[in-house]
Amino acid sequence: MNDKNKLLRKLPKIDFVLDNLEHKNDDVPLSIRKAAVRETIEEFRQQILSGLCTELPRTQKEWDALFNEVIDKKNSPNLQRVINGTGVVIHTNLGRSLLGRQTMSALQNAASHYTNLEFDLSTGKRGSRYSLVEDIICDLTGAEAALVVNNNAAAVLLSLNTLSYKKETIVSRGQLVEIGGSFRIPDVMSRSGAEMVEVGATNRTHLFDYENVIHEETGLLLKVHTSNFRVIGFTSEVPIHDLVTLGNKHGIPVMEDLGSGSLIDLSPWGLPKEPTVQDIVAAGTDVVTFSGDKLLGGPQAGLIVGKKEIIARIKKNPMNRALRIDKFTLASLESVLRDYYDMNHALESIPTLSMLTAHPDTIKKKGHRVIRRLGGAQKIKACIGLQKTVSRVGGGAMPEHGLDSWALSLQPGATGASAFEKWFRGLEIPLIVRIEDNKMLIDLRTILEDDIPILVQILTQFMDKRQDA
Ligand SMILES: *Cc1c(COP(=O)(O)O)cnc(C)c1O
């Protein structure tokens, strides 16, 4: 008998393991324990067969430790809270925007009670879910009509499909971008059934480029915010005003995919000057699309605003039903939108906005508070400091834009920064840090008030661990 067969025969039997396993959590459902044990043994079997495993755990204790680890993992939620120490405010991989307290209570209310989601309380008849937010969106953006769908990708797909199905959409070559997470303008365009007509050069497109290709098959003039991509140097884009004038002249609708779509000009807080949604609507654009969870600071959603007649056509598209927004999103979106009736209130109560506009001094003070709770500068001076850093806006219109900030900087000692970075990621509440110059940086801009006690615990463990090393 060869070695592989010998090892395979020594693998424990599932029933034996389950009967004899010493596990602290007897309340873990049997189905989970069973699946975990089966998967662990199967993993060993595969590794033996492929020659990667040449030795098995020796004692029952060692086996049990392995099984229990897999059982615990299988029994805990996959979607976990993490602490964002990266300083990237709209971090797509960490869930983009957070909801404030009042919005959470609106969400909770809608989730645990019946609502008038599609019920008109004044007539007692069927209502429309979109009417719950349409007036508010129109108030805030100045648009004639509005519609909300699952996300901005859906908003673009639905608008293109409605306005340009089997017709041509003219778009500048410089705007055929891919936005992370597999959203590519040319691909979305082809799936929408619109035919893409590219004009201009990568760096420069002029109004005559559009005008030259307009004919009876043209359905739409499209402008796309290039978001995470920038052409610098000898460049030119056609302003939305001019596209609108051209569209009006030929009776062709004009659409802009704004991506982030801010309702507030954030340049007074050091962010780039970007036209707001209101500006684009005021330019006479027929359709404007933007995300709910980027600069707006709400839940995942795609907002479509524009001219009444055009939005009415989009609403009637049967595809709309497949892309529709759910009641949790509607409840939280309405609450976030209402915050915008008072801009100062919005800046305070919408976490994305309050983090983006936080003053560096306030961020630094947060760092001092953490240090004080760690026992003061004296105690930590060897391994934790406070230093200047640069946060990033993240997802959407200005991803690389830097904001002056402050970070806790952790000296890894002999253990090394990447070993600690991994250890932080594996904690019960994982902490995501940045490594810079062989130090771990925790940017305090994205550290929330209720992260602080946990961060203090983690850093205390970190200091102990460093001393052990
Ligand atoms: C982010 C973005 C999208 C995709 O929006 P989602 O809400 O993530 O679906 C589309 N277009 C632009 C220009 C974007 O910036």
C-alpha cells in the first residue's frame, strides 16, 4: 500500500468525530458541526491525493482544535463589522456610505412594521413606491421628475435602454471608462441595446464631433463623468450646456451619468470643485443619473432625475420592475434626502459628509483621545505616534483627491508590518490599516466614535504583543 492510501485510511470518520468532539459551543446546530467536520476531512483528502499533505495531526486534541476552528467560522456571520483605518471615506470594498442614527431608525421602522410602500393612504388604493421620494428629489435637485432604482449602474442601463434601444448613442472616446467592480460604459451600452457611436479622440472631443455624426438613427447624446480616470495635459470636453443646445437643435435628448452626484458644493472644505446635480439639471439636461451611496451618503441606489416626459418613459420601461428599489433602501434614502433640506444639518448628520468635511484639528483631537485612553504619551511613545497623513475621498468623482488628516502610526518592531496588518484583519472586529514606510497607519478620519473603545482594546493588545516579541 502506498503512503497516500495509508494516510487516507487514517482520516477520522465523521460520526466518530461528532460523537467525541469536545466543543465549547454545544449550541451550534448539528448541521453546522457536521458540515464543518465533513469539509475539513474532505480538504485533507484532497491535499493527500494531490501530494500536498504528507502528515496528519497526531493527537485527538490537534484534530479537535482544527474542527472547532472551522465550526466557529461556519457559525459566525460572513458579513462583519470592521474598523476602517484606511482613511478612504467612500470605500467601495468596505461598504461605501454609512447611515446616521435617524436614518437607521427610519430603516428599522420600515423593516419591522407594515408600511404604505405601495398603498395610497388618502384614497385607500394602490400607490406607487416611487412617489415616496420623487417630490423630495425634485425639490432638492430642481428636476421636473425623478425615479430611483437599485444602483447607478441600473440607472444607466435603464435610461439607455429606454431612450436609445436599437438607436445610436453618441459618446466621447475620452469617456468610455471602466468604474471599478466591472462597470464599463461600452459593455453596459451594448447590453442596453443602444448602439455606441464613439466620437473625438481620447484626450479631446469637440462639439462638431457630435454634430458630424447626428442623423435620424441618433437616440441620445451621452456624457459620462470619468470618475476614477483623468486625462491630463492637452484635453478638452464639451460642456453639458453645449451638448444640451445641440440636442435641442436636433430634438435629441441629452443624458449625463454623473456617478457621484453631490447635492452640495464641497469645495469650501477642500474638495475639488464639481458641478452639483442641481447645476447639471439647471443646464437643461434631459436625464441625470447618480449613485445613492457615494457623495450623497445614502444607501445603495441609483437616482434618475430629469424632464417629466423622459422620466415618464423610463418609468414605463418593463425592465424597471427588475431593477426596482426595495423598501429598506427607500426608507433610508428618504431619511437621508430629508437631511438635505437643511444643508448644515446634512453636513452633520450624514456620516459620509461629516467625515469628508472634518477639520484636521478635530481629527487630531480624536487621536489625542485614543492616546490618553491608552495611558498617555509616556506609555506608548516607543511604538505608537500621531502623524500627519492624507485621506482619500474614495469611490466616484474624486477618488484620489487627498484630504489633510492625522493618523496613529504603529511601529511594528521585529514582528513586521505585514504580520501585524494580517493579525489586525483576523481580529473579532477586524481593523483595516494602511502600511506606509514599514509602519501601520490608522487614519483617524474614518474612525467612528463607537470604534474608539474597540480600537483602544486592540492597541492595548498590540502593545502587549510587541513586548512579548
Ligand atoms: C460609480 C459610478 C457608476 C456605478 O454606480 P453604482 O452605484 O456603483 O452602480 C456609474 N457611473 C459612474 C460615472 C460612476 O462613478
